[in-house]
Amino acid sequence: MKIIARVMTAGLFVFAISSCNSSAAPTASEIKLPTGFRATIFASGLNRPTALAFGPSNRLYVGQQNGDIVALKDDNGQGTDAKTIAQVGGSLLGLAFRPNARELFASVTGKVIMLRQSDDIRFADPTIIANGLPTGRHQNDQIAFTPDGNFFFIGIGSTCDACIENDSRSATIMQISADGKTQQVYARGLRNPFGLALNPQTNELFATDNGRDDPGSGVPDELNVITQNGNYGWPACWGSGQGSNCSGTIFPIAELQEHSSADGFAFYSGTNFPSEYRGNVFVALWGGNFPIPTIGKRVDRIVLNQVGNKWQGTVSEFASGFDHPLAVAINPRDGALLIADHGSGKIYRIVWVGQ
């Protein structure tokens, strides 16, 4: 996503979003789900939502591709009282609150910006934490903090489809201190590690990765467990040992549909879904960048199992009917699964209602 950076403001604006009373919220019949689940529209009228983050008071903050950050109050399952709380410049792909601090970090093209929170809808003191990150075919993506809040991880996409990069930070996951003073490559060989999240049970870092865009080549998208100094194979090796130069590389724990653009994901940590869903991964497949309608545009469920000291993932389709889903979050208030549809400008809310 190429953008032109704009000056950030901390102004407060009312943002028009369609909503309705939760008790009368109609079923979003376009979303197909397993029996017992129901989808409604949490919010609509957004401008290509790209990132979701819950703040300290459980208010939802939504990043949009144009750089706007919108705050939404959860009114009994409906996003209301919407306000644009900041504009951080072009293509915003990641949002994360620093643990134990009222600081919101935003990943925009080539930089990371921090905003200090004074209350739910007021942010000030924009500070550039990291600047000059490499961009090209891709850019810096989502952010995940360490539990102590001292460091964050950020995906840095490749500048090409398959090449030897000139900048050693490209096609990596970086670890950066919260003040930006310490920056290092944490793992490499990841073409576009868009989604990042820590497993809440183990604190291990997981990441999605978008495979090479070679139609018909069989190169899958991936879910990986990220280890420090790990090499994940790009550009020559992919999947479970396919391609070449795979010696010493780390294979994914799950392979996802090729060219589907596996992006944002979340571990299910709520209590609304049945117990067998606890700890599962829900990952948004945005869709192919060439017009094949059967690619992506859905949310997959990955059931994780540990075999010895290694994770294995079993993949199945969970929800379909989206335009281009991109970001996923679990509502800490009620355990609902929220999915931001970049294509339609909607946030869908999925809950278990019983058989």
C-alpha cells in the first residue's frame, strides 16, 4: 500500500458511522457461519478499516487506511459514539496499546508513531518512535508488545515479490524498544509478516506471512511461531520444505490458502464461544490480488496442538461472505469475535447463540 505521509493532528472530530440498537440488530445474513453462531454489524461506514485495538477502558480503536484512528464505544454489542481521535498520515496498518501505559502506537508507512492518552477520546504528544523503516512492495505492518511493555515486535514486509533485499530489515520481524532507542532484526525470511500476536497462554510470538505471488506455484500463506534469529525461508523456501535452500529454515505450523493474503489474527481468549474454541486462532484471509473470486475473503479457524515441544495447526473455514476481511480482535467485555472488513467498511460481530 503506497501512501503519501500527511501531518498528524490530535484534533477531535465526530465521525459518522451507521449503528442501531443491539436488541434489534439484524443478523448479517451475508456472513456464513457454523451452526450456533450469529453475525451482526457492529459498525459500518468506515474508510477501509485496517487495524483494531481495545484500550484500557475497553473502548475499541479502529485504524483506517487513510490514517484516521476512530474510537467506538461498545453499546451492548453496537459501536456507537464514534469519534476520530487522530490522523497519523497515510497507510495505517497496525495499532496497539502499550501494556501498563496509556500510550497508543500506530504503524504507518515507514514509521511508528506513539500517542499519549489523556482520556478515552483525547490523545496528544505525537512522537515518532521509529522512522525510515524500509518500504516498497510492502511496508511495516501490525504491532505486538511484550507483556512488560518494554519492547514491541513489528512486521516489515519485503520491497519485492522474490529478491535479495538491499536493506537487512526488509522481510523481517523487528524488535524495537518502546522508546525507539533499541532496534534489531528479531527473525528473517518472512515475505510479508502482516499479523502479529502473542499466544496468551505461553507468550510465544506468532505471525502470519503472505507467500510469493506466483499464480499456480503452490506457494502457501503461513502461520508461524517466531523464534529469535529464526530464518523462515523467503524467498527461496516456503511451506513445509518446498522450494530450495530450506536447510536450517523454520517451517510453518499451518499452511493457508495460497495467495489469500493471510493478515490479521487473534487467539480466542473469551468465554462466549464453546470451550473447544478456547486458544484457537482466527485469521483473516483478505483475498488474492488478482481476480479469482474463490481466493480468500474469509476467516479461517486454526486449532493448535502441541506435539512434543512443537505446535501443529489444523485449518478449517470458519466464516465467509466478506468483501476483504483484514483485522480480527476479541472483545474483552463479552468475548465476541470482531472482524474488520476492509472492503465493505464494516466491522462484524460474531457470537455463539447456541444450537
